[in-house]
Amino acid sequence: MPITKSAQKALRQNEKRRVHNLGYKKEMRKLVKQVRSLVEENKIEEAKKLLPQVYKTLDKNAKVGIIKKNNASRKKSRLTKLVEKKKN
């Protein structure tokens, strides 16, 4: 357990931030899974409609530091590639 007042406050802040960041991550994972499952079920049009929302979430997560910029870019690229590949 932290002893000093500043360490106690830092612990409280870290816990609050951790919970906040988990919410962001959960939303991101949920959307990515939805797109992948839609592609598996050959519902390409629905997956395409969901892509902008996924892009927005990934960009937001990269902006606030949940994931790195290149990680977001890679995820967007791979999802787009997956949807386009199934379309053809």
C-alpha cells in the first residue's frame, strides 16, 4: 500500500484511468469482432456499413493513447483487406 499522500492519490488516479481505458478497449474489440463475424457469415454489405464506426473507434483509441497509431492503422488496413477480399 502507498504510504505518502501523493502515492495514494496516484493509485486512485491509476485505477480510475485503468477502468476508463478498459471501456475504450472493450468497445474496440467488440466492433472488430462484429466485422469479422459479419464477414464470416458473408454479410459483406453490413460489414462495410460498420467499417466507418470501427475506423472512428480505432482512431480515437490511438489519439488518446490506448493503442499506438501504427497499431490502429494496421488493424484498419487488415479489416478493410478482409472485407474487400470476401467481396470479390
